[in-house]
Amino acid sequence: MSNYQEALDNLPPSGGSGCHTALLKVANLGVIGKLPQRKIFNDLRKKVAGSRTVPDSEINDAIDKAFSDHRSGATTLKQKVTFQHQPIDRKAIMGELFKIGESVGDDFPLSELNWNADHDHIVLLERLYDPDDLLFIGELKAAGKIGENIRSVKDWIKAFKNGKKPGPHIIPNPLTGKAAKTKTNKKTFRGDNCIADFRYAVVEFDNISIGDQLNFWAAAKLPYDVLIHSGGKSIHGWVRLEGINTLSDWNTYIKQQLFAAYLVPLGADPACNQKRLLVN
């Protein structure tokens, strides 16, 4: 087991460092150690990180091959290992949350900020970030440019106090300020691999009324730091994250376990977890 753990702990990053080959090595050692297929998958899923996104199918293929090579007559996985999501009764759960939210009434700790108000954007930056945090604020599809739409919080506050208007979109998670490669091998300063701190997941519903959205946030046990009215039909809840340190952590615990297994079946917008926590 020590060899398995050592190989797992020293798994090279994806993107040209030999991660693909190392997946099979770890899987082989797991099979030799008589570990369950699900444990090997979960261990690898948590450890894989780097510039290239490694899908579940690639990890499963390595596990399949390991079992095929090391166990005579063993059957490979007919159904790939993934997180098993229990069915959710959306109508019943949301109905109960709405009732609870309605009963909360004036006790609801609503921190509602309108991004277009005169000073709310400055208050938000001062309350939620450190002065040296780097943030993207600008047009939705604009390329990230250091010193222009990617600046430190203290620089943004200074610019806003001097009359600069805030852009319509913000990436709530601080960025590294360093270039990284996209999936199409292009350079970016605002992509998945440019996140310095996985601090927030943005959650929104656009198919229920504003009143019911507020009832949801009043009742749901999600640790939000702020609720922002988009100016349209939705409220963006910034849910604070703990223990999400890598893109692999994000894909496993936020994308799969929080969004896919819980929030999306309840009607949340799945796009909120696709563009790396982009408010849109």
C-alpha cells in the first residue's frame, strides 16, 4: 500500500508531464493492493490536476486496463465509475424550502447588492477581498488583460472612486495574474487554470420568481457571503467555499457533488459552474 500511496502523492500534473501513463501505474498498484475500483477512482479523481482537463473516462480506462492485466478472468467495468446521484424530488424539496423561507420573514440576513448602484461595488470589494487580490471585471467574453480588466482590488477601488464605471461582469475568484493554456492551447489570464483562490461558487435560479429565490436563500443551508440582484430575473448567490484548493477539487466536489447532484436537479442554472464561477 505504501507504493500505491507514494505513486498517488507523486502523480505528475496533466498537460505533458506524463500524467496519462502515471494513471495506469497508480491503478496497477491499487489492483495489486486489492483496493476497490471505486476507491482507486476517487483517489485519482481527487489528485489529478494540471493544465489539461482529465475526464472521468480517462481515469476509468486506466482502471479497466489495470484490472484486465492483473486479474485473470476479471471483468472490466461495464458501467464507468462515477458519483451516484440519488433522485431528488424537486417540487417537494423546493416547496418545503419556500415555506421555511416565508416563515423567516424579517429575520432573513439579506445582503443584497446592486452591482450598478453608486457605491455597492466598492463596498463589495472592500468587504469580500484583500487589497492585493486580482480580479477580472469587464465584458463577459473579453480577453483578460493585466492592468486593464484584471487589476488588484485596491486598484479597482481607486479607479471606481475616481469615476470609472464597473464592468457588467466579474469573476468572483481571485486570479494568479499568470498566463495559462486553454483547452484549445491558447494563452489566457482568466481561464480555469488561472484561479488563485477557489473562494466562491455562484448559484442562480432564473425559472422561479424573485420572491421564491429569496425564500430559497433564507431557508437553504448554503454559506453565502452576498446576494446580488442581476437587474433581471435572477439573484446571484456567492457561496463561500472551504477546502477547494485545485481544479480537481472543484470538478469533484463543486461541479459533481454540489451542482450536478443537488443544485441543478433543484432548478439552478448549470452554467454557473461551467465558466469558472463567472457572474453573467
